[in-house]
Amino acid sequence: GIFNATGAPTAIGTVPLGSGALRNLQGTNTVIGNVTIGATNTSIDVAASSMLNIGGTGVLNFGTSLNTIKTGTGTLELAGTANNTLTTGGSFYVNEGTLSLNKSGTGVAIPNLMNLFVGDTIGGNDADKVIYGTAGSTNQIGDTANVHVTSSGQFDMSASAANDQVQNLILGVGPTSSGDILTGSRTLTATGTITVIAQAGTTATSVGSTINGTLALQSGT
């Protein structure tokens, strides 16, 4: 189905994780129009084996210093042609399932100054994913955004049609699983710092984080 927003729908509410202020219960559905995150800890829930596409010419506005949380094991796709926005700061947590970044043309899915967290450290290795679609020809993530790949996360840009650049890159190492990055034939550039954080219970025999592909360092450490 398609929801065609003629105004500016606002997803508001601090809700129990897993219920969702914006929910996709089954099938593949598309929101065409602007969507605004109106309160911190707003959840976008996509049920198992389903997909929610937020795209068209609409903009997903992440608000001002708010937390947005992706729950459910289905796929949330940020597509369309327009840049998603925020006023200042804010974090997007992919706690379950898959987030697909698939803006076309010069559209940016994750705006500058945002913190993108891949995974919630629960569920095992690569349980929670951020993947790149094939539509984009430039950055899907703003150059001053930060990417945190937790011990249950996988950041996979191998299907991307373009390279990408972020500011700071943080990898999580856990007792039995660790964050992984795949770039395929593309290059991920970090202009700030790269940090590895070990969870409690991690030992010398724990599975290490992996970067499979090309990671470029630019004036960082």
C-alpha cells in the first residue's frame, strides 16, 4: 500500500520498544510525503518479513536532538530523492532488523551531525544491519555524521553505487560477537577518529571486529 501525505505527519511519543509510534505490520508499504519525528525515543517498528519505505519527494525530519529507534525485524528503507533533515544533533538507533539507505540522485538518508547506531548489542553477531541500496550515486550519510557499529551490528555498503564519508567511526566488541563493516568495491572514509570499545565480559579470545573492504583515514586517528 501507499500512504500519500498531503500535509506533514508527525510521529510523536515515547512508547514501549517494539510497539512503534509508526508501525508496519505486514507487506510492503510506502510513505510518500514529509514525516517529522516529534518526540525523543520515537519508535519506527517494522514487523518480520515486511518493509516500510519512506521516500518519494518527502523528507524524514529527525527533529532537534531527538532519539529515533528502529524496532522490529523487518526492513525500513529510506529512499526517495530529497535530503532527510534534522535541526541539530540527534541519534538514530537500529535496534532490530535492517535499515536500508537507498536515496537516489544526490539525496542523503542520514543527515549531518546525526549519530547512527547499528545494533543494540543483543541478538548475536550481525543481528542488526544497515545496508546500502543500489539507487544512490553519492553519499547516503552526511559527511559530519558519526557511525557506531555495536557488537550485534553490521554496516554493509557493498551494494552501493558510490563511496561514502563519515566523521567518527566507532566499533563495538562483545564477549561473543562484534561489529563488522563491509564495503565491497567501495571506499568508506572516516575524517575523524576510529574507536574500538569493548563491552563488559570481553576477553582476549572474544571475536574481533572486522573491516572487509577499503577504509580510508583522512586527518584522523
